[in-house]
Amino acid sequence: MHRNSYSLAALAAAAVPGLVPVRTTPIATPTEDLDVAGIVGEQGRRVMVTSPSSTASGVRLEKDLKVTDALTGTPLHVVIPPVLGFVKLSEGGRAAVTEAPVGRPLMLENLQDSPELARSLGQILARIHTVPRYAAEAAGVESFTAEALLAEHHERILAAKEGGHLPAAVSQRWEGLLEDRELWDVTPQFIHGDLSEESLFCSEDSVSALRDWSSSRVADAATDLAWLISTLDPERFDELYAAYREELPTAVHPRLMERAQALGEFAVAEWLIHGLETGDEAIVSDARGMIADLDADLAQLARDEAERTYDAMGAREEQP
């Protein structure tokens, strides 16, 4: 069941001894079946309460809390709001109260405008990807092999193709990427799995908080970079990526950026299939628009290549 901000404030008071709520503030959440609110208590104390509204969201919240607990012993603890308490819900499950994330939600415009913030996020991503695999698996996250990840991509692209949703050029490009075995020679690492503006917070020019670990798993590090390489200006992403590489104790896969770009494109197919499965025409239309844009970009690249080839042939013929 969904709860309003007053009910959430009451849950926070029950979970945290001594907390006297004064007012509430809205906090965006990545999923519709989690009720989240910021609570401001006496003396200005700020906490965040999260309550699941379905069994599925309760399972995700429990996973989030378990991973959060495992990460408190890693360098990431400085950006993970600590858990303060729990309260059982009448319908089953429990709500959780944490310290409120420090700072403000990190919007893409913030990254575009601040090289320092982009570098800070690059460093945080590197720390995520260097969490020991045994620690991640001890927290109960799923672990995937490189072969399983590639098979998952194949299945998704095939579903989009067989449904008649892919133009020929897009289909050929994606199939060609999937056939490049070297590109998918992945060493699985711990990843956040669902980075978004709702999960990141910043203070001045640094990442101050990171939440929602319910999609974390041991998989392809390129997954966490795909969203960023698809949306940031190339110059800003290069700064983020340079900080990422400097923070890592080992060298990155030589084609990690290329794979992140591919995953950014594949995400469109995933979005389309999600829309089709849920019957959401707005999502389907949005995904088809993005596929059409990619098809147009590929057509323009083909024209540009043809012009360069033609000009080169002309230059050779003019030579004595």
C-alpha cells in the first residue's frame, strides 16, 4: 500500500528513537512502488524514510539494505547514508530510515557544467568497480559470467529484430557488435547497475551520496558507464573517464568505452521491449523514436564515408 508524507513521518518517528518530525520534503525515487520522503526533525535533523508499497519493492529494498551494509566496510562508505532504524509494516515487510543524503540531486546539467564533478563521479565509479567480488557475493548479489551477459544481449536484440522493430542498418550494426568476441571479453566486476539522477547526490563539485543498490550485481563495468557516455558531451565524459582510469588500481579493458557505447544503444531495445511487455504506448513510441534517430545517424555516417571515399579517389586521379 502507498503511504503519504504524514504516514512516512510517523514511520520515521517509530523507527528512530528521539526523532520528532517537524516537516517533510519530497525525494525522487527511481521506482513508483517505493514511497520515499525526507523528514526534518527538531534541531534540524534530516533523515530519509523508504517504505515499499508492494511485495516486489519490499524485496528490492531488502537487497538494497543488505548491499548497503556490506559496503560500509569499503571506501564507498563515505557516500552511503547510514541506516538508522527499521519499523515493521502492518501488511508485512518493513520500512527503513537512513540519514538523509548530503547535498542535492545530481542532475546531468551539473555534470555538463562542472569538470570537477565529472571527475568526482569517475572516481566513485572506480571505487564501485573495485569492491572485492567476494564481498559483493557475500551480500547476496547475482553474479554473471561473460558468456551469460553476451547471451542476454543476443536475446534482447533478437526479440526486437524478430518483432520487426529494427531498421536494417540498426540490426546489422548491433549484430556486428555482438559478433565481435574481443569486445565482449569481460571480467565481471561489482557494479551499481542502475545509475540515474535519482540515485546520485552532489555537494558543490563532488559526489556526496549514492543510493539504491537494488540492481547491483557482478557483471559488466561498462553498464555503469553506458548511461553517461550516451548523455554527456564527449569532452566531459573524457574527463570523467580519465579520473575513472586514474582511480583504478589496474588497467581497464582496452575497449571498455566502445562496449559502454554499445550498451547505451542496446538499452533502447530493452526500453522498447519493456514498453511492449507492459503495453505502455508512450514508452514504445519513445523507444521507436530513438531507434529512428540511430538509423538516421548511421545513414549520415554512410553518406559521409562515401563522400570521403569519392574525394580520395578524385585526389588520386589528379596526381601526375
